[in-house]
Amino acid sequence: MNWNFSDFVEIQDVCPRDGLQMETNIISTDKKVELINALSNTGISAIQVTSTVHPKAVPQLSDAEEVMEKINRKPGVSYSVLVPNERGAERAIPMKADEWELMLSVTESHSLSNANKTVDEGIKEHERVARLAKKNGDIKIRGAMATAFGCPFEGKVPFENILYVAQAYYSMGIRSMAVADTIGTADPKLVYTVMEKLKNHFPDVAFSLHLHNTRGLAIANILAGIDAGVRSFDAALGGIGGCPFAPGATGNVATEDVVHMLDLMGINNGIHLRDLLETANELKQTVDHDLDSAVYRAGPSHSRLSTLK
């Protein structure tokens, strides 16, 4: 890896959506709005606010419209919504999100478990969603690929599965894609190999990585992604959350852990770690349990204490 690194690395915080959706106690709308507004003031440039998934499937996010209406939208910050299907897209249109995130599983078993559709059925539905986005102000879309580095039902995933879904997104005109380690089974070599291949196949696509720290490898996997040319990553404040439809899919990588590492390495990310840790403290009180964040527990390393921004 080239340690003389000058590129900007973007972090999207997915805590309000991917983090809170796993919380068993319903968080009030006002608390969600406070969290999102606080994150907006940390220097972060992208926040995944909520999802238009059916309220019966994820009750925690049933207040999506109200949250999107109440948040203070800070200039320079992108506020995205996860849109699971065509009905969810119709619901999302009035929310005026800066970006819709679509999600397709790259394995049949997870697709059937998560969306009750085959991969091809999901692709056809997302083609309709993409047309809706185009029709309603050309809303920006990011196409996410779940279980790309391992499936809870099928195990190892052939690269051809990932390529198939990426090609489907590309054919829809989507040029921003996220590759997800849904159950935390990726390793640095696999991440580097997959991302290098994808970038070679689609040189004009902006790829992101959505990594889980289930087995403690997320930070190492982020470094592998950076080495492969990835410049955008998802993380969740406090390391909370995961996918309720994928067994074992716990442990989003903590935003503060990622920012701490990038700061130590001198990699520009625009986020103020001190503000992030203060927001994490508020989050801990809101969810009323410990956070899965090394930097929150131990504090920044000594080399950062004197320059903490």
C-alpha cells in the first residue's frame, strides 16, 4: 500500500437507518432527528437517514416521512433513503432525499429470504424504481449489493454473482455502487481482489464499501479497499446495527474507529472526531446499551490527543 496518500476519503454514516433498525426498543422520532442533526454538524458529508421498508417489517423506521420532514438539512451534506422496492419508491418521492439507495442480494437464497424475490425479479423491480427516480427529478441512485463477500445460506460467493448484479445496475444507468459484507466474512485479500476486478470491469463507476466488523476485520478491510482504489465507505456511529434479515449480520464498523484510523494516517476525511465522540455519547444514552466502538471505549490514541479536532 502507498502510505503517502493525499486523496479524500468519504464516510457515509448509516447509523440512523442501518444502526437503529436493529434496536428492539422504539426510538422516538425526536431522538432520531436529534441524532441526524448532530451527525450533520460533525463534518460528515453523507448520512443514510431512514428506509421506506414496510413498517411491519421494520417498525423502528415506520416514521420515515416524519424524520425526513423534521431534520435540518445542512448544505454540503447528502441525506439518503434506502428504497427497497417500487412501492417504497413511490413513498420516498415526497421525501425529497438527495439519494435513493437500492439493494439487491447477489445470492438467490438471501434474495428470497430478504425480499421474497429471486435476483432477476429484484432486478426487474429495481429497473422500474430507476425509471421512477428519473421521472421525478432524476434522483441520484446508489445500487448496493448485499452478501457480496459471503452469504449466510450459501457460504462463499462466486465473483460472477457480484458481476451479474453490478452489470444489471450499470444497465439501469447507475454509476454509484456499494459492495456489502453483509455478514462480516470478508478478509483484506478478498476485498482487494473483488474491488480491483469490479473497478477494472466498470472504470467509470464510483464504488463504495459497506463493511461489518463481526469478526474484527472491518478496519483491515477498509485499508484493503483504499489500496484497491475505493474512496467511499459506510460506517455507523457506535458500531451499532446490522441486517435483521441475515443471520449473524451484526456489527457495522464504527464511524469513530474509521475516522480515528484515517486521522492517524493523515488521510483527509473532513470529519471532526471530537464532535463524533460527543454524538456517540448521546447515542449511547438514547439506545441505553454499550456501543461497539473501540475508540469510544478507550478514547483516541495518545498521538491524537494533542491535535484532536
